[in-house]
Amino acid sequence: MLEIKDLSLAIQHQETATMAVKNIALTISKGRVLGLVGESGCGKTLTAQAVLRLGEYQGIERVNGDILWHGESVFDMSDKRLRAMRGGQVAMIFQEPMTALNPVFSIGSQMVEVIRLHLGLSKSQAKEHAIHYLKDVGLDEAEELLNQYPDSLSGGMRQRVLIAMAMSLHPECIIADEPTTALDVSVQKRIIALLRKLQKENNLGMLLVTHDFGLVAEMCDDVVVMYAGEVVESGSVLDIFDHPAHPYTQALMGCRPEMVKEGESLTVIEGQVPAPGTWPKGCHFSPRCSRASEACQIKAIAANAWQDSGHQARCIHVQEQA
């Protein structure tokens, strides 16, 4: 359905370009959820936004690689074709619903406009369509909600509105960028359950961008772990949880209290993700890795430095650990 092939992106600033994402490769299949995991600053959102070419409005340029939607290059699409794909075939649920919704327009006007544009319905038909999907995401007073503005809604309600907008266009694939980060814990659980229900019922492909391994465990079939603009590990959710191979993946999982066995210490990853333009030579994680050797710091690490039946890790020491 969706394939990202060796994609590299750079941030353009005046006359200089800084590499932000390097040789990313991942595939999303119909009916499966792929989790894109990593700390803030790893390049997850840039990668996700590139699918709809949203980064172009922020000075993000493609250096090499491609993104294929059913075999068609996203970068070769005309403006008309791209507008049809955005929302109509691939929908995006943004991290912060307050900034994703226009505060000066009512919920109804925003939903109806998008529905009419993509589905060609009349205004009254589009209104009924919007009400149906608002109710489908648990907003029972949908008709009254159409007349309200985003700032009068709670964070959970705004996020449900975004999900309803995405689902109302009957997409084949949804990109969910940290869809529960801005919500409190109780609302997070309801939104996760809702997303899982809608994905299963509609057999959607989904790219779930998150730093939360708990969310990955509940939602995902496959996982790609990113660090400092690169994929460091990929595999099925069972591969990643049962046999995490890369030291970064192991450290991330060790940071979650519920994933630490009784008597074990909670892992702390010292330091922070290097910014684009400051990546170290060799393995980008080596300055923070307790297992790093001299070879890690001077040698470029191949994307498939270690692999086993579809489970891959960018680490030359994985076999030694095994």
C-alpha cells in the first residue's frame, strides 16, 4: 500500500541544507499498523509528513529516495492528484488538535468543507455525513457540536473531531502523529480503544508515530525504531518486545517502569538526541551507548548490520550479544 524507499530529507535554511532524515525505508500494508518509535528529535514526524509532502511548506527538501502510494511516486504527483490523495486516500491525525483545527471556523464548517471537496456531496448531505462520523467516534451530541468552535471543546473532544474528519473521507491509510500525547491518561485510553476499533473495522493501514512503547504494544503489528534520523531497528512487534536487538531499543524499553522486572533497575539514557548537523560519525547512538566500541565511532553502520527473518538492527555488536 505505502512504501518509503531510502528516503533522505534535508532542512533548507537560506543557502545551506542540513540532513535531517537519512535513508529511511519502511512499508505499510493493508490492515496492518506500523509503529514508528523514537525520542523527540529523531525525525519521526518529518518522515510521516513527507508521505503527504507537508514538509515542503516548512523548508524540508527531498535529497534522495522515494515514497510510493500503490506504486505511484508521491513526488511525481500533480497538485490536483496530491490534493485528492491527501485526506481522501491517506488521512493524517495531528499531534495537537488545537493547532490542527482552525479556531475561527466552527467544527461543522470545517468538516462539511472537507467532505464536500473529497466526496462531492451537497451541503445537507455533507452535514449528515459529518454527524454520522462524529457519533461514530462517541460524540453523541453531534448536531449541536457542529455549531461550536474548537476552543469550546475539551482536548479529548477535539481529538475525536480530528479522527471523525479523517474517517469521514473513507481513507485507505491513516497517519497518526502522537495522537494521545496532549491528552490526560483516562482520555488517552479511550482514544486508543477508538483508533484500534476503527482500524480493525475498516481494515485500514496505519502509521502510528509515537515514543510510547505501551501504545505500540496495544496497537501495532510491526515496529520501526528511529534514532537521530536513521532506522536503527525494525521487525514485528513480537520481535521488538521479545528480542530487542539494538542497544537503543533496549534502553527505550528499559525506561518504562511497567517493562522492568521486579528487582531490576530503571534504565536512564544519558545525554540527548543530537540535532541534525551534529550527528557523530559511525553509529549515531554511540556517544550514549554503554556497549559502544572504537569501531562504532569510526565506521558507518549498514542498515542491515544484523538481520534474522525480517528482524533487522543497525548494530555491529548484536551477534556478540546473542
